[in-house]
Amino acid sequence: MRCACAGTLAVVLALVAAPAMAQPVQDDYYISVNWDEQIVAGGGSGYNGGEWYWYENTTWWNQWFYNDPYDPDRWKVIDLGFDIRVLDPTQDSYFEIVVNWSTGWWSDLGNDYPPTPPLTPAEEEDFIGRSDPPFIQLYDTLGETVEHYDFHYDIWDFNPEWVSIDVWGWNFELTDGYIWHECIPEPTALSLIALGGLALLRRR
């Protein structure tokens, strides 16, 4: 009997929670930056044809991807990965990567585009959130052989409208980059659903 109740509860959770969950979105990106920190190749499936934007206040190269509408009652799950190697083996290299997201203040302005430059330092701080510290920092350790990395990150406070990949450094080639981003209900919402379903089963 206990197993039947557990199975029924799982069905209840699936039926109630599924409509509140958005489908995960997969985007891709690639970028090569020379020793002078300038892009020599880059693109992806992001905003404005996969354009990379330079943020002079924080010295990041950034590509934006549309998410779901801003929602303070949900949260965001992000998985990302890429291949990387040195662009010019005769020079030293450096590489960092983080994820960004647009804040609720930006979405409240009603813009149909991400917070792209030009931005003042104060505007960038108000309109953009950033993972900290970087997922990885590689100084003069990249070789000609391709290395692969995967990372996971959660944005707990809200579901942002836009997410982005930020890279910084010089003399690197990043290929086959991917980012999965998914909007899901708050853990508290799922807990309430579970408690409600359990109470219903007990009454029965």
C-alpha cells in the first residue's frame, strides 16, 4: 500500500509541476581571442546573430541568450561546457569564464534586448549579475591539445530574462561551447505541492 501511495504521489507531482516548468533551452557559442585580447573569430546562437560584446568597464567579452520572461517566483539551472586550447603556442595565454544574467531592474524597463554596451559602471552593476568567482582560471597552461570542461550553476533568487557567457583573457581558442538553461519552480513551491499531495493521499 505504501508503494502505491508513493507512486500516486509521484504522478500528482508530475501533473501539477509540469505546467509550471519551462522547457530547457540549449545554445552554442565559440570564440578565439588573440594575444592583444581582440576577437579573431566568434559566433553562436545568441542575441543579434551570436554577437560578442565588449564591456570596457569590466573587460569581458560577452554573448547573450534569451531565456524565459523574468519571474521572481522561479529559479534558473545552468549547465555549460566547451573545448579550449592555445591559439598561438609561441605566446603565453590566459582564460577565465563566468555566466551573467540580466537583473529584474533591467526587465522592469521593458526592453526587448539584453543589457548591451554602452553602459556606465553603475548601470552595469545594476542591470547585470555575474557568477563569482570564475569557473576556471588558466594562466599559461593551455596547450595545442584540446581540453574539455563542464560546469553547473544555479541562480536561486529569480529566473532572469537573459543569460550570457562571459570570457576574458588572451591567446585562446574556445570551440564547441554549449549552455543549457532551464526555468523551474522554487523549491518551496515544490515542497508545498508535495505536502498537499501527501495530505490528499492520507485522507483517502
